[in-house]
Amino acid sequence: MGDRDDEDEYTAITRELGMFLRRATRLHDRRADPQGHVLDRAAFLLLARIVTGGPSRPSTLAVEMGIDLSVASRQVAALESMGLVRRTVDPADRRASLIAVTGQGEELFRQKRTAFISLLRGLLADWTPEERATFAAMLGRFNAAFAAYDEGK
């Protein structure tokens, strides 16, 4: 009987994750920024990493984002062509470059993050602070387990 209960929980989690991913992707695809930039989710996540983590080498970005260096380079080039990031010299090794956010890129990230937090506030308006904290903790724990699995741990 225990296996059946576990299967039901995993089935429910699978269904809810699938629904979340579909809705999140659709929401992201429908939202345009005021400057008309078309950023796919992967490019936005890379921009977010650069804004929050500071300037980094492309190889560091690739490792941290879990993508191939060639993919990171293409995404950086796309962000660069939109004026959202720029290359700077790495002071630790003047032969290498760092990818840094521009003022325009930081502003776009802040606008999108503010809009999404506003959306979350509306979606979770009837949740108690404790429920929101528990949800954040459990989602963090799930993401940590997923990251460990992805890294082969």
C-alpha cells in the first residue's frame, strides 16, 4: 500500500510541475518589455545571473548556468547586440574578458523582476506569510536536490 501512496504523490507532483512549467513558459513568452526586446527565457536567466552575480567570464557563466560554452557565447552575443551586456577586460588576466551588465540591461532586469514580484504578490495574496515562507523553503530544497542531481552528486 505504501508504494501506491508514493506513486500517487509522485504522480500529483509530476502533474503540478508540468502545469507550472507550461504556464510559466506561456507567461514569459507573452510578456514584452517596454523597449521591445525579445528575450527568450534562457537569455533572461543569463542576464539575471550577470546582474545578480556581477561580471564574469563566459566560461564561468556557462558552468554556473549548466550550459555549453558555445551556447553561453551565443546568448552573450545576443544580449550584447541588444545593448544589455558588454565585454570588459578582466583585471586578473588582461587577455580574458568579463561580461558585465549595461545600465539598459540592469534596468530591463529590474523592470521584469518588479513586474513578476507584483504578479506573485497577487497570486499569493490569500496565502499567509508562513505559507509563503514554507513554499519558498520547500521550493529551495527541491531546487537544491535537482541541482545536486544535475551535477552528478
